[in-house]
Amino acid sequence: MSSPLVSRMQGFADSIFSEMTQRALQYDAVNLGQGFPDQDTPAALKQIAQDQIASGANQYAPGIGKPVLRQAIAEHQRRFYGLTVDPDTEVLVTVGATEALTATVLALVEPGDEVITFEPFFDIYASAIAVAGGVQRTVPMLFPDFAMDFDGLKEQINDRTRAIMLNNPHNPTGRVFSEEELSQLAAIAIQHDLIVISDEVYEHLVFDGLTHTPIAALPGMAQRTLTVSSGGKTFSATGWKVGWVHGNAELISAVKAVKQAMTFAASGPFQDAIAEGLGFSDKFFAAGAEDLQSRRDLLLAGLTEIGIPFAQPAGTYFVVADVSGLGGADALAFCRRAPKEYGVVAVPVSAFCATTDHSASLVRLAYCKRPETISAGIDKLAALAPDPAKMP
């Protein structure tokens, strides 16, 4: 009997992330694979959620999101980026960034329309485009610099191109795109009248004195950009699934029409907590980035000592490393055997690519873990490194 799954989705039936998490549990391996933090949500936010539940706020929230959260999102965008956002018409609360991205693509992409993604790309982008019946076009960014290829981007644009999906800060590479890069991208979008769907969930997790620039803040982009973010990464609350999308009222209205057919509403008691968190002091956001940067530095120091090449991440939870020297010329095979044979979990970068010729030996490692977890992972990887004394 043939698969009952529609053909356009058959390539997405099995998630490498779920597979790696299962292997981590099965073999009690050090999990540097899946991108969830192992530090807890701030106590003040947990208390707000608990108080909301205890007070009886357990029924449907408004479909567009609670007013307190929509106002907090609008104020957050003004405070950090100088954007003027109407909380009543230009903000839509979603079930995490995943729903925001999927609903946005479904709302804007007709069957046969083309959507451009930079590769590596977060896997949700490809599946969302497939669900919509769209066609994904990719523009590779190559290890170790992962620079945007603007000539390659222009070559992919044609009269069927509808949108460009941007991820900044970028998962899995850790790139934080400069204002100059974003300006070049913006100019191309404006020239070809394209929408930009900008995934910015790691916006507050930027290191080394860099700052995050939303592409919506650049001239001419506010009316053609839908910006997606969430509270999961910033507040170590990935299980709460509180996300949002903001943009001009016409675009948000289109996304809302799709979103209400998907979940209508969710995460009610947690919306109040995330609203409170978005108003935390600058010191809170800076401290979170500094703490994560220290964990990044711990992992990078270990990779350097082992001799594993990597791309220096300027943000997010992740670093991309080349494990060919550890017997990982085929990173997918390496990652599948690593939990059982080596006691460590990573994710192959090929899971983020439509083509694998430029990513065959690359893995993504997560440093959003406790220092002791990172150190244990380094020790597992170090045991695989060739002994210099035995090398010819």
C-alpha cells in the first residue's frame, strides 16, 4: 500500500531533531544536538503563569492574542528598534514562531509561487513552503564564513518569486547579519517587490558587542516585512509556545485568516508572563546574552583544543563544526552512530540543506547547556580525536 501522506510532504515525515533526541535518551548521551536550554525560565515569569492559572484564566485567549501581550510586543519593538507598531492591527500572537512562520507562508504563497531561502535554513521553512504548494529556491552560504551571496540571490528571482525568508540571527550558523548586508537584501526586495519573512527569534542572543538590526527598520522595508519572534529562546521557555508576527495591517490580516483556521488561540496563561518579560530591564537582556556567550566560549575553546574547525558564531544557541577529522566525512552517519558509540549527540547540517555537497561533514552543536554538560560533550569529542603521537 502506498503512503497516505501527500507527495509534497513525504520528504518531511521524519525529523532528524526528534531522532537525535530519542537517541540521546536511549543511550544516555550528552545532548548537544537539540536547541533547547537546560536552564530554567525566570522565577518571576513562572509565578505570573501560575497566578494566571490559579485565578481561572484557563479558557480561550483572544484569537489575535491578549491585549497585554500585543501592547508589550509593540512597546518592545519601539524600545529596542525604534519601530512604530499598532498593537491592535499590526501584531498577531501565535503558537510559537513555528506557527507564525507556517501561517505566514500559507497566507501569502499560492501554489507554484517561489520562496527563496538562504541555505542552511531552519527546516520549518521548507515544510511550510511545501504545505503551501510553493517552490523553494535556495541560495547557499558556505562554511566557514557563511556570507550572503547576493549574485546568487538575484539569479534565483523570477516572475514567480513571492518572498524571501530571512533568519537573523541565523540558525544553524550563528551568523548575525550586518546592516550593510541587510541593506543589500532590502534593496533587492524593494527592486523586485518581494515580501521578506524575517525570523528573529534569537534577537536578544547576540555576542561580542554586536547588535541585532531588524530588516523592518531599514528604509522602505516596514511595509513589506513580516517579523517573527517568540519568548521561547529569550526567556528559556520553549515549551510555552508563545510567538508572534508583526507587520503592516494588511499583511497581518492575511496571516490572521490562516492562523485562526490552525489553532485559533493557545498559551493563554503564558501570554501574560511573556508580556511581563518583554518589559524587563536592559540589564536582564544583556546578562542573558553574556551568560550564553560564556557558554559559547567554553565550547569553542574545547573545539579549538581538540582541533575541530568551526565557524565563529556571533549569536544564537549554535556553532557549526567540521567533524571530518573525527571520522565524520559523512556527518549524517556520524551523528546517527555518535550517541551509541561515542556518547554525544549532534545534528548534521545537511538537515538544514536542500543539497548536501557543501555540508557533508558539518554538524551543529548547541551550547545553550549547563557548563558541565558542555564540558562533558567536549570530553566525548576529544576521545575521538586522532592521537598526534600516532600520526605519520
